[in-house]
Amino acid sequence: MQIARAQPVLRVPARSRSRLNSEAVAGYLLVLPALLVIAVFAVFPVVFSLGVSLFKWSLASPTITYVGLRNFETLFQSETFWQVLRNSLYFSVGTVVLIVVLAFNLALLLDVKIRGIAFYRALFFVPHLVPMALIATLWLFLYEPQRGPINALLGLLGIPGPAWLQSTSWAMPAMIIVKVWKAVGYYTILFLAGLQGIPQELYEAAKMDGAGFWRRTLHITLPLISPITLFVIIVAVIGSFQDFDQIVVMTRGGPVDSTNILVYYLYEQAFRNYQVGLGSAVAVLMLLLLLVFTVIKLQLARLWVHY
């Protein structure tokens, strides 16, 4: 019978422990400014909004009354809120689908080595650098029913142009077009970076096996670029729920609330109706909606994202 030998215990010298502790303290001190910024501008507003959502607080009155979940009950009983939620989902799905499809295909077109290609890449990226307020003002002129260039061009083709922003049927599609036109260049650059990170040897081996362009795209490009696609979808969805300035400049939620989305509805409740508690409840619900979407998307990503 063999007696098991006790394993020797490794002891860290006191001098090494002191050095490790000093390095840890130095590391915490280096990240402290960033943590403070995050705490002040990210964590505190979320906690504050969550707290305010439990109170009835009108900016027109100094009285603040605790009401519990009554603000959320008021929202759930409001038909306008449900319409705004449907509008938000419509706007988000429309913009994200178009952005992913167009940005990926534009990246494929720009992923070539020809003279002057850098100019065309920069050209697609320029709208992302222009403030949305300026872009929205430009598109107000383009959408003008009587003198706008879009309806004038449609008239030359024999197609009667709609009253874009005055129509409950066309206002939201018009807003989606503006959002996609501004944002697609940014996401194209992301896809382009992902495409350029794919080893060319894989394409060359596929060509030798007789794979055409579409088979190479389906079996090589799409799987290897799937992490970029996941990132684009998540960021684009979050961005679509934050699109406030476009709504303010172009439609102010109209006509008949057909373009009213959650972030503008929040502004209306808090700063036009002076119901800060109700506006905070909208903010909390919007945050929860985005969190649920992100968690579900990350769980489903296991099925199609290849790292």
C-alpha cells in the first residue's frame, strides 16, 4: 500500500505579493476615470429613470407623489402607446433589414482592387458624418409633394407621386429611407473590414474545386462574416430606437401618430405634457425591450455565428 505524498504548497514571496498588489492598485486607478464617466453618464441616468418611473411628477407642479407601477398601467391602457410601440418595431425592422442587406452588398462591390476605390468608399461614408438634422432638412425638400425632385422624377415616368410625409401610409416608409440613406455607409465600412479579414486562400481553394461566386459567398463569406453581421444587427436596432432628431425635424410624430416612436413619445410625455414619471416609464420599457432583444439575439447567435 502506497502512501500518497502531500503536494508541496507554493508560497508567493512577500515582495512578489506586494508588487502584485501595487500593480492591481495602479490598474484600478488607470480605469477609474473611465468608470466614473460610465457611472455618471450611463449607470446613474438608468437608476434615476427607474426611480422616477415610480412617482407621479409633473414639471408644472412641485408635488411628487409615489404611485408605484401606476405609470406603467397607464401606458398599457393607452392605445396611443401600443400604436407607438408598433411604429417603433416597424421602423426598427424596416431599417435594420435594409441596412444589413444593402450594406453587405455594397461591401461586396467595394471589396475590389481598382484605381480610385478609396474615393468611392469615402463617398458612401460621407452621409454618416453629416448631422441628421441637416439630412432631414434636405429630405424635406426632396419629399415635397408639389415641387420636390422625387415626385418630379416619378411624374416623368408617368407615376403619380404620393404626399410622402402627409400620408399615414407613406410617412413611415419615407422615414425609413432617410435613416437607411444616412446609416448604410457606416455599416458598409464594417462589413468591408470583415471581408478584408477573410483569408484569400479559402477563395482560391474554392475556385479550384469549381465553386462559383454565389457558392463562395454562401459557404465562405457569410459564415466568416457572421460575427460582423451580429454586431451590425444589434447596433442598428439600438440606433433605430434612438432616432429622435429625424422625427422632430420631419414629422413630429405625425400624421396622426403614424411616425411616432418610443423615443419621441418619451419626449412628448416628459417635456411637452410635463409628466416626467410617465416619460421615465417609457424609457424603462424601451430599455427592457432592447435588453430582451439583445439577450435573445445573443442566444440565437449560437446557431449561426461562427467565430
